[in-house]
Amino acid sequence: DGASGSQQSWEALRVVDSPKYDVIVCGGTLGIFIATSLLLMDNTLKIAVIEAGVLQGRAQEWNISMKEMEELVELGVLTNEEVTEAITTEFPGCRSGFKNDEVTPLRGGYFTNGVGYECVTPNVLNLGVSPSILISRVADRFRELGGSVIEKCRLQGVVVSEAKGAALDIGKDKVPLTTRLVLDCMGNASPISRQQRKGIKPDGVCAVVGSCAAGFEKETNLIGDIIYTNSEIQDKNENGKLQYFWEAFPVGIGREGSTLLQPGESDVKTTYMFTYMDANEDRPSLTTLMEDYWKLLPIYQPSIEDPEKDLDVKRVLFAYFPTYRDSPLQPKWSRVLAVGDASGIQSPLSFGGFGALTRHLERISGAVVEALDGDLLHKDSLSLINPYTPNLSATWMFQKAMSVKMGQKVDPKFVNRLLATNFQIMNDMGMKTITPFLQDVVRFDGLVGSLARSFIADPLFMPQIVNHVGVPALIDWLGHLTMIATYSILHNYYSPVVRYVIEKNPSMSEKDRFKLKRQMEAWKFGSGYDYDLSEFNNE
């Protein structure tokens, strides 16, 4: 202790009998949700949320499904009335489409129309919620429960003593904050995660550009696009080859009887163009992608001829989202745990972490409370909260299939053919297959069923797929697929036995009890059985 880091912080740890806080959550935008959940589970905890700026949500809507919002209500983080207040947009569902050319509407499948396939899935990312309202209401609840929000508090560093706790350096002129546990909710740009991953090149990148603008055709602004293509793979010469995808959401329309505009009355829409690629330094800049976005937007949205003249642009958005195979991130230090995007818990196919956080909120909050109760704050114990999940690891194959390596030769129609075939089969299999997939949940039954049917539908395409992703990547993926099957069996047949053993052995040590509970959670979430399919039983 004291060998490196802020000496002021080390001194703050030495002079206290016990840390001031049980938990300090770094990063308030999403951190306020987990902080509130923790206090709802144990209101004796002393918790602070620190935020570099002012704790407030952005103007841009978050798109999410009602399923995720209901999970927040079940935990008590939000009320039904607050959810209704926060919903600023609602529409029936989202389209998925994969086409070699822009043809809308499109009927039939890839091999019958020669263009592609599209379908609409109801109740997926069909809500636009106001982050400012959500965060304001949750922050109020957090304060009412006794939590502290410390704004304009920029983290400079953390020192950790396994024996006494952790101290946060928040500036030379400020007294360091002491805590038993640090939760890193600072997103994929977290300085703590970056320090741990220092020198490690991202395994993939999702690059996103887009805008929110008025001026689109009102009559067709009725549903969203969750993933959509209308062109073949683009050859960017020295920048490599890219498949461009689109995503779009109406803004400001709502349910019957609400104060929002009705479907067909809003001309405001958020549109994104994104692509998957490796982290090669020769890949195109966001500037290049943004130029392509403005050039291709009129093809994607035919009611727009000249974006500069026809659109009233409200916001422009752009970002890189680095992704790592080594996810979720295992703690390198005791008393420090990465949560949400900082841990890489989201799918490498997605670029929004709110849905991933809500899915895991109850699990992570419960595990953290138990870790605090049992003083199980060593990195070995905390690592059980961010376990290997084979269904998350398996999605790496999808990103690899949807991207093109530098210098790789590929049929320009490859991605559209692959996705059009698979999505048609998943849609034909029903909502219980396609809906979880679109919400980043992979299950063995749906995955194997759709892949088997895809092989039957297009058997001659299989050699191209193997050649595109490579044999080593395929073998790696088969390993994760096997583990999804194993985790499914363990969850369904072994977890009840483990749960019974825990209940019948009150003398079991806290550490062993904690380990077994986390293992059962890993089986459940790693197999996708945390996703409730009962709503689709009447299909």
C-alpha cells in the first residue's frame, strides 16, 4: 500500500477507521440506475454517485422496448407513472431488411425476388424515452433513499488497499472519497477499463454516424428500422470494404389518447448509418463515414432529395464503439468492479448499453449487495459477478460475418444473402426466436434451429461462409455453441439441485454460498434463459 498513486488518497485511507461509503458509483448517467437498485435492496448502504459534469440526461431519446422498462418498474427503480411520463415516442415495431438495392415495400424472399428480404417485428425498440426525465426521476428516488449525488466531480485516480478499502482522488484541492467498493459505470471510454486494457487492440469496432432531423415524409414515418441494408458491400479502396447498415426511429409520435402527435403527424426522425470493421489504422475516419451518410441518406429516405435543403437538422451524432472478445471484463484489482458498457457486457453487435444494463440490473445489484454483506470484495470474488457467458461470446461470429477483413475478397452480396436468409427463417420460426435475438439474447434452441434451416435453404452458401469467417473462428464459435448447450442443461437440471443444497445447508460459508449463486446466474444468463418467452406461448 502506498507504493504508487495519490499520496493524499493513501493518507485518507490510513486515518479512517472505516471508509465513508460502502459503494461509490463512478459515472452517473447509467450509474444512477444501479445505485438506486442497490439502495432498494439494502437501504442501510451508504452510496454516492459521482459525475464529472451535471447529472442530467441528453436531449436525444433512448430507444428501448417496454420489456426493459418493466424490469425497472419491477425493481422499484421507476413507477409505472414515471415510465409513462418518460415515453416521448411510441410506435408499433421495427423493420429488419437486407437488400442489394432499395426496393420498398419488398415481398418474398431473397431467392424469389432476387433483391432481399424484410420483416417487421412488433414491440422491439419501439419506445423513445427521455433520458432527462428518466435520470431526473431516478436521481430523486436515490436521494430520497439516502444516497448522495456529487456533481462536477472528475475522477483523477483510485488507490486500493485490500485491507482497508479504496480512495478516490477527485482533485488536489478536494478531500479524497473513501469507500469499500468502486463501481465503474463510465462506459466504454472508462479510464479504469482503458488502464486495464492498456496496449490491447480492440477485436472489433462498430462505427456509427447519424442525425436527428425534421423534414421527412410524415405519412411513412410510422415504424422504425432496427437493422437495414439497401446496398451491396462498399469498396472503399485503401480503407477496405464495408457493409453499411441503417437504423431509424420516428420521434414524437405516441399512443392513442396521449399528448404526443399521432402516427402520420410527425416529420422528425433519427437515422443512423453504421458498420462493423476491425481496428486497422487504414480504416475510414468518422468524417468519411459522415460524408457517405449524407450522400446515401436520400436513397434510404426517398422523400429527401437534398439533406442540406430539405432537412432541419437538430443534432448530429457520431461515435466509435470498440469491442473486445475478452468480455465481460474481469476485475484486475480488488474493490473495483466494471459494470455496464465499461465491462463490455453489451453485445458486440449493439452500440447502446441501456438495454444491456436493465437486463442485468437485478442480477448485478443482488450480487453486489451479497458481496458487501459477506465482505467478499477481493477480485477473485468480484470476478464471479462478471462471468464468462457463452451466448455473448458466440455473437462475435455474427460481427465477423457482417464485416470484411482488409484485403479480403468477397462477393459484394455476401452479407445481404446471409442475413436475408437467416432473418426470413427466424421470422418464420416465430416471435420467440426473432424477438430475443433482436434484443441481444441468444438461446441454443433458436440459434441452432435457425442455422439448421438456413443450411437446408441455402446449402451451397456454406463454403462461402466458412471461407469468409475462417476455420479457426468457426472452431472457436462451435466451442461457445457447445457451452451454450451445456449451460442450458446446467440451468434447467442442475441449478434446482444446487439451490436445494444451499437452502438445506444454513451453515454453508458465505463465500461458498456466494460462489454457487453466481455460478447459477452464469448458467441462466449465459444460456439466454433469463429471457422470459411466456408471452409468446399463444403463437
